[in-house]
Amino acid sequence: ESEFNISNYAIYNEFKIDTDQLDVIFNGRLESMDIDYSAIHYHEDQYPSTTLRSNSLSSNLLGGRFAIIYKLNDQNNLFLNFSTGYKSGGINQNPRLSEENQTYAPENNSNIDIGFRFKNNIMSFNITTFYMDRKDLQITLSTQQDENNPNSFYFYTSNASEGNNYGINMNLQFIPNLLFSS
């Protein structure tokens, strides 16, 4: 038997200034999340037992974006994008996990993207360089929960301290011309 109650409330807004040569975009999202979990687990293995679990988790999460798009002409633009985001935390439901591995925290990240875009009626080309700084990364782990039981390995979600992603992304796309005839 288990009961999982999740409540999410969020508000989002975007503001855009659009001129002939420059677009400026601001947006933000504020989310409140509450999770309540309770369960009774009956184990019918070598040592029958009952496990009672009850966990609660609450988070207030904030994400947003600030972007500038500079239009070089009708086909080309340069852009700069700053953003923050998150993945909400949660509760691992495996009843045999230790108490410290029952919940995991939200993951937060900050991003910067700088790039160039070209588009005409035949093709589009994008090149972007990016950097992402991540805090409290959510990762999947497997660990031995009972040091006396070599079969007590369980997968669960946990948090690592920090990490980052960076690189260059390039995309070239050709747009088919529907005016061809056979």
C-alpha cells in the first residue's frame, strides 16, 4: 500500500522588446512543489518483514532567461542567452534504501549560449557555443544498502555536488523545395 501526493504551483511570465534590429527577452518561472509519500511494504523473502515509510519534500524553485538577439539582416542574427533552470527533487520509493537515500534535492543550473543563425528559403545554419554550470546534479546510483548482504544493491536517484557541460553545437538543414515537378 502506498500513497503519493504531489502539489505543484507555478507562475510564468515573459516580456519581449522587439525592434527592427534588436530583440530583448526576459522570462521567469517560480514553482512551489510539495511531495508527501507514505507506504507500507511487506517483504516475503528469507526474513519476512514490514517496512513503514513516510517522507515529505518541499521546494521553491526559480528559473529564468535573459536573451539578446541582434539582427544583422533578414537572414542572419547573433544571439546571447543567459538562463537558469532546475529539476525538482523527489523521493525514492524503494523500501529497502537507507534513510539517507530516501530523498534527493533539486538540481539547479546556469547557462550561457552565444551563437549565430542564418536562414533563407533553401537552408538554415546555426552555430552555438555553450557553457552550463550544474549544482546538486541528479544521478542514478547503485549501492550496497546492507554491508552484511551482498545482494542488497539497489538503484536510486541521488545528488552529486557539481558539474559542468560545455561545447559547440552546429546544425545545417536543407529545406526541400516543393516546386519540383517530375
